Amino acid sequence: MTPQMTFLQLQRRPPEVLLNPSVDDEDLPRLSRQCRKILRRLLNKDLSAPSNKELSAIALKYTGRLSEIRQALQQVGWNVVVIKRLKSGLNYYGIVESEVNDG
């Protein structure tokens, strides 16, 4: 699948991330902030890839936020993946072109 936008375009205008529909209304603002913060961090190529340790400091349930971000990015041809796993348990995440086929 060819991305619908370049990485630079993705950085300038990230897609809207929709939270899981089961999220309570009272939690929406906090979880939306967490999603935006994690997405900004993933899009910041000036820094090294964020680790699960770093992302858990933003959101304890960072994997749920990553799933929501992943769904939004896949709509425009990108994906969030583990780019490096260490034996210590640290995982590093990055945004890559989606490998999903159209057919």
C-alpha cells in the first residue's frame, strides 16, 4: 500500500485518532491528551525511537493508545510497529509505511 501522505505531511497534519468507543465520557479528555502526546513523540524524528518505558510514563495503558493511533495511521498508509526488542524487556516503537495490501 502506498501511503496517502509523506512522513513530513503526517508530521504536519497527523490524522484524528478516535478512542475506543468503550471509553467513558469522563475519561475522554485525559485519554485524548495521552494519544496526542504519544503520537507527537512517535512523529518526532529528532529524538530516538520511544521505548515502552517512556510511553508508559505518558500512559500506563500505552498499548491501548498505540492501538488507537495505529488504526488512525493505517487509514493513511502508515503503521506503528516495534522496531527493536531488547532482552531486558524494552521495546522501541516507530512509524513505518504500512505493509497491508489493497487486494
